[in-house]
Amino acid sequence: MQVARPMIRLGLLGLLSILLSWSVRGAAPVDDNRAIVTRFADLFYRQKKVEEAFLTYVAPDYIQHNPGIADGREAAMTALEPLFARPDHSFAVERILVDGDFAAIHVRVSSPTPPGHGAAVVDLYRLAGGKIVEHWDVIQLVPEKSANSHPMF
């Protein structure tokens, strides 16, 4: 029986190892989604490469909840290319949050156009199968004066 105990211990250690690897693998989709969203944000907001970002990371049948843009990857690229092509507009990613299949990107938009103070944007994305498949956004203009001393970013 003394031979059996080390075998049982090895069996339990093996089982524990498998369970731990499953829990680590269970975290992989979040890590994968974080990497996808981070690379998308770099191409889209920082480098302003709308077409490359969308062709690489967005599903063709992308669902759009912004009422000013039609559904689909092509419609989004058509609507966003002119805005992102403007040299007087800049987009600074302030933070990226990822929770499972959902991601939020908080963006500081700088623009000289009226009112000239820019905007705070939060883009919400849903991912599936390694692609961005759905989008919502919230846009708030940066006011000239604030009722409090807290920054928007």
C-alpha cells in the first residue's frame, strides 16, 4: 500500500494541475478580448486608421446602436473616415475596461470646432469570436465651465 499513496498523491496533483489550467484557460477570453480591444483602440483612435482597424477587428455584420450610423462594418467606416481624417481632431484613449465579452473605451476628443472644448466619449463594445460585433456610445461635450472641480478625464 505504500506504493499506492504516492500514486494517489500524483493523481491528485495531476487533477489539481488540470483544474488550475482550466481556470487559467477560462480567463483567456478576457485576456484575448483585452488584447483585441487594445490593438483596435491603437489603430482606430491613436493612429486614426479607421479602415484597417475595422477590417481587422470588426465583424462585417456589426450591430450599431448609434442612431446616426447604419448597421454594418462598411457603414461605420463610411461614417467615421471623414471625422478621423481631420487633422484638427485628436482622440486620446484615457482608459480601457474589459469585462468578459464587453469592453468600454473612454476617449478624450479634442476639436477646435464649436464649442471648441472637445468631448468625452465612452464607446461600449461587445465581442464574439475574436471580433467586435456590437457598439453603443455616449458622447458628452466638455463645457466651458464646470459646476465642480472634478475633471472629466
